[in-house]
Amino acid sequence: MPWVLRGLRNGVVTTGYPRRSDPYAEAFPASVRPLVVGSANGVPVDDTLCPTGAIHNRAGALQLDAGQCILCGRCVRERPDLFGWVSGSQTARLHRQALVVPQLPETDEAVELVRRQLAARVRRMFRRSVHIRHVDAGSDGSEEWEALALLNPVYDVHRLGIFFTASPRHADVLLITGVGSHGMAEPLRRTVEATPRPLVVIAAGTDAVSGGLVAPSYAVAEGIGELVDVDVWVPGSPPSPFSLLHALLLAVGRIPPEGR
Amino acid sequence: MSRSAVRSPAQDPVGALHHALHMRLASGQRFAALLGRGDPDAGTSLTALVAHDGDVTALSATLPAGVTHYPALTPQLPAAFWYERAIHDLVGLLPDGHPRLDPLVLPHRDDASRLLPHPGAPGQPDRIEPYERALSVHLHGTGVFTIPHGPVRSGVFESVEYLVETPGEDIPHLRIRPHAKHRGVQKRFEGMTVDDGVLLAERVEGIASVAHALAFAHAVETLAVARVPVAAAMIRVLHAELERIANHLDVLGKLTDAAGLAVATARFGLHKEHTLRLVGALSGSRFGRGVVVPGGVTALPRLPADEVTAELDRLQHAINGDVRALLDTSSFLDRVRTAGPLDPELARTHGALGPIGRGSGCTDDCRASRPYDGYQQLAPPPVAVRSAGDAQARMQVRIDEIEAAFYLTRQAIGRLPDCDTDQLSVVAQPGAGQAVGWAEAPQGEVLYLLDVDDAARISYCAPRSASFHNLMLFPSIFVGDILTDFPFNEASFGLSIAGVVM
Ligand code: SF4
């Protein structure tokens, strides 16, 4: 059977997201959160529970920083009374602080402000096609797989007018993976410099957001925020394709405010 | 016999190591790694890993404080070429007589002002930036150009720089500079508990998370004299084989992409997506992360056995159809046949690993030669081997391995109902000491040389990926025009740079 015909066998595999919700995206356990707001049932949480220090117990109030969480599941296994998995792939945020759950009240206002600023910057990108340049700044290799998956027939981001480009000169969005190795600082700086404005920068993955488990190390920054100005933060180890897609749509202002 | 044989190891430790290595390699054992540790000011050591049926043996040479040079092994053992460069970068030892000591993972100055990671030595350096000027002095030749510019690649790739050197009239030569994404992972392990260590191991080479976690866990389990429960051993096989299927599908997708077969690329991309979804449905992570822990696994598969089997059937049926179509596409076969040949003799002396080695006649596969976990109980299909050494042979090996992986996953899931699933892990509290762990990743054998101290903390951890060992061979497979062959050859090697420079 020639390949053209085999192609037809794909049938309708492509997701309807973001126009329609996608059951896989909805069901995917993409984050962990504290189940109790306020005090940890009076039981202190062991400092060594979380390998990356994502869990904070400030003045008896439990907080979990998704930007540091590598989704190892240990907190849920050992303290199912305090932590649980959350389904849903809409994990990208426009503010680093907005990755901390439960959110501090003042974060809401800050997020609203950056959303409006970003929307003003990317107004031109609303209708036309969007070109993404990927830069690996010290990933473990899995983030590249998930970014490439956006081109497979299930996600098929071309249908949304989203394309990957080989040259920074044609890019609207920089999708940056990895922890920010010192060896990539200069190549990354050159890429940012060569990219026209307006430019939106996505920190893709927990390593890119905070350094994850790889930082601290003599060879890396604690996330790429130390190297470039980041607009969209998407955690995950690695972030799934739906989370990356959420980040991309957020970057170009195609997610309505309530989905932020 | 060489002179080193009659000198005592204390007088000439590296000579003794070299001699011991030579004897083992002469009897058919395989050189698998050369790793360094320590700080020349306080004393260093070199450890060679030698693989053979049933075990991996560590041979060490200790160099006293103040010794900064040692006689290079590379002149007699070309497979040590990159290892000695990495040791120079990380430990700071100078191998005398090394043919070309370019920086590999961490370019640095060779003077008193230098700061080095010194794996295995106490303490953590604060910040070490690569010293780029150490690179340029090693470039020769009239014309040097890059493909197409690095280290940032065009497309979604890991960062790495490839340089094409044209020294005088000679054939162009490919050089690889992977250092830009060095993350200092080896040093990061130090001081961790083994429970945190396994999570870092999953992130050394993220597309082979399960294999790295297994190799690490095996080293811990050796030190702890722990035996994982049968159910855990089966779940480990299930995930290791699904990881293999996903990786091999990734290579098929990249090969067909290089050939411009858009529909085939889409089809293999779809199958890979379904594989990652199955892994995610079983474990919560599309990469099987968080499954393997020292002593066993964290949980049972989240899907009932019959659903897993049904999905495996569906997936295998779909993949087989497209593989058959691919093997019928003569324009594609013309491209892979004879492309990127790896000389079987070079593959043998180098100890080429995984599908790259097995495409050039090397038969080693540690699932068969040093079986672990469920591979001990299940009857694995015969090791897939081809002898032609070209891109087609490597692809054929991967296709055969996909088939075998489906067989093994079904066997593993089929055994689960008969296992005691109340206990999925045993306590694996490692005693102080050193151990080697291994696992067969999709890319080939992964090794971990692990030291744990009295407080059960990691004091030294050296992962050795198949990507590191094999990438050394990459320049040797270019016989025609480098630029034309590049995408095919790169795809058919199927390696990860994260695992090379870590
Ligand atoms: S899942 Fe793991 S990394 Fe995330 S908060 Fe829990 S313990 Fe920390």
C-alpha cells in the first residue's frame, strides 16, 4: 500500500484542542498540590520529603511550588493525607509566582498585569501564523521529544498556524528547554539578540523554570530566568505536549483570560 | 611481557592497570569505560570497567597526591580516546602521549588558576564556566565550517556543535563539540541519598530514564545485598521494553524524515505518541519516571493486565503494517543501504554498544549476557544482530528489537497475576563500598560506577551512557559527502547528547 493511502488510515486522530477540550489533556496527571489549605494537620512535613525543596511549610501553611516540582510523586506516596495529583494539562503560567499553589492573593493582580502587558506586545500575533525557535539550554533530552511531538498527527500544531523555524530571524517565540548550562549562556544570548521584537520567551520544563533536580551545580544556572527575560513558565519533568501547547497559546494570547 | 608486569602496582599503578586490562581484552573481554576521580593535589584514581559474561569488573589504579601526569592508555587502546579527554576535563590529570587532548565536556585552562569539578573529591565547586579559548587552539586545517551552525541547531534538537575540518588535501573530517550542555550531573550526585540519586539518574539521559534508573538501582542493590520482588522485576521489564519501543520508533521517524517520507514520519510519530501514552497510563509519567526505586518499584501498573495486552496488540499491529510498508519502499531502502558504514572490526575493538554495535556484528546485549530483573526469569528472544554495519543493518536490529520488546512486555505483564503483588520493593540500605550497575538502554549498555559512604550517602557516581561510548565512532561512518549524509547518519545513531556530556 503506498504511503499516501497509509496516511489516510490516521483517520481523525487530531485533537480538537483548544477549540474543544481534549479528554487526554484533561485527565493527564500534570501536577501535584497540597490537599489541605493552611496548617498541615498539625503534623510537621519533613524537610527531606521533597528532593527539590518544592514544598514549603511557611508558618504552618503548606505551599507547593510547581516550578520546582519534578513530579516524582514521593510526597503523594508518603503523605497522601497532605498531597494529591491534579489532572489537567493547563499548567503554563504568565508569572513565576503563579506556579506556587495555593496562590498568594497578591499574585492574582501581578498576573493580570503581565497578561495585559503581554497581550499588548503580541497583538500582531493574534491572527497570523506564529514561528517558534527552539533552543536547548541544557535539557535532559526528554523535553525535545515532547516539543517534537507537537508536530505529530495528534497535536499537529500546523493546523493552528504554529510552525517551528530554523532561524531566529523568523521567530516570534523562543521555546527554551533545559536548566541553563553555563556553556549555553552565550549561544542563548546570541539567539535572543538575533530574534526580532516583539519576542515571547517560554521556559519549558521544571529544569528551565527553576533548575529542577539538576541545580545547584557548578555548571548550570537555576533555570533560564537567570539568562533571559521569561514571559511564560511551564513546569513538568518534562512538560507533556499539551502543557507545551498551552504555553504556546498563552504566549500568543490565544487563551482567554479565565484559562490563565 | 611488558615491563609493567614485573613492576609492583605501587611503583607503576597505571602500568599495572594497563597490563591487567591488556590480559583481559586479549581473552575476549570488552573494554567498557575508563573513569577518573579525585583531585591531583590530594590523590586520584583511574578505574577501567571491563564487561564479560556474567559481570562487569572494575580495575583501578591509585595515583598519589601531587601526581598530575600518567602514561596515556589511548595509544594502545583507541577506545579510551574520549574517556581520557573527559578525565582531563573533570579531574585535571594529563595523559602523556594522548594523540589529541581537546576539551570534550568542560574546556578549561591548564594553569594554577583553574577550578575543576574533581568528581569523588570532597566539596562542591561554586561555579565553573567553560573556557572557550581552550577550544580554538586545537583547530587545524585550511577550511573549517560548521553544520549548519552550532551549538544551537536548526529544528528541535539537543544542542551540540559539529565541525567539518578540511586539513589540506585530506578528506574532510567531522569533529564533535558537545560541551555546551554540560550540566555537572556527576558532581550533583555526591552527597545525595540513593532515593534522591535514582531521580537524578532518570534525568541523566531523559529519553532512557528507565534504563538509567535501573543501572543505578542495580548498583545500590548490589551494595545493599537486596533482591527485588518478582513482581517488581516484571514491572521493570515492562517499562524498560516500552522505553525501547518508543526510542526505536523515534529513530524510524527521524530516518524517514531525513528521507522526506512525510507520511511515514507522521505514522511513526503517531505510534510513538501512543507508546508514550501507554507508559503514562501505566505510571503517570510518559517516560516511566518515578517507577524504579532502589529495592523495587513504587507501584503496580495503573491499568489492568488485559487492557495493557489489548493496547500492546493494537500498537504492534499498527507498527508492523508501517514497518512492512517501509521495507517495501525501495527509494528509502536505497538511501539506508550502505549508508554510514561502521566497520565491524572497528566496532569489535571499540566495543560498540546497542543497535550500533549489533548492526556491525557485535553480539553483546546485557539483557542476555548479564541478565537482571525479569530478564532472568523470562525467556528473551535471541539477540538481534546484523553484520553489514550500514544504516539499514542498524535499522533492522531496531525493528527486530521492537518485535522482541512486544514479546517481552506481554510475558512480563502476563506473569504479574501469579506474583505476590503485596510487596513491590524491599529495603535497599546500601553498605559502604563500591559497585557497578548495568542495564541495556535502547541506545545500548548503561553503566553506573557508584560509591556510597558509611552514612549511606553517595560519595561518587559515574554514569556511562552508550551515547558517550558510541558517539566517539560517529566521525568514522562518513565516507561520502558529509553534508548530504549527515541527517541519515545522525538519525541512524539515535543518541542523546545529554547522556554524552551530562
Ligand atoms: S512530587 Fe516530588 S518533586 Fe513534586 S513536590 Fe512532591 S516530592 Fe517534591
